[in-house]
Amino acid sequence: MAADGTWNVTLNAPMGAQQTTLNIATSGSTLTGDIEAPPPIGTVALEDGTVDGDNVTWNVNLTAPIPMLLEFAAVINGDKLTGDVKLGAMGNGTISGVRA
């Protein structure tokens, strides 16, 4: 699947831009993997990941710095990824990334 691999992703949120690494693998309509972010977040497994053509969705359940469910929806176009993220009580943000 075109989504598989490592992605350098920027999360643009109300608290500023955050650099992360997204590692994903697909099997049928299931997406798995993790994100790597600077401390205090660290590496967190993706949850509830899905694939539908070029569309991918996943959740990240943060425990630090504060507990928060992040809900991602993105489109992969070749070596580029763009999308939106719901940041719980913090509002919404966008993501953009390139294949590493």
C-alpha cells in the first residue's frame, strides 16, 4: 500500500507546530504503527487505524503532557500526506508530511 513507511509530519496546532515521525503499515483496510514525538510524549501506538484508498485515519491516546485523544484524518498523494486532527478540548489542527 502506498501509505506504508516512515513519514516526517508537522502537526500545526493552537500551541504551535510540532515535529513528529509517523511509522505506518497497512493490511487490507487496517492501518497500524506509531508516532514518535519529542518528550514528554515519546513513542505512542496508533489506535483504530483505517485505510480507504488514499484516505487514512487513526487515533493517538496521549497520556502526557496531559491526557488527550487525538483523531487524525489524512490523504496520501504519492510522497505527501495532508490532513486534519481533532485535539480534544484544544480544538483542531492540521498535519502535513513527506515520506522519509
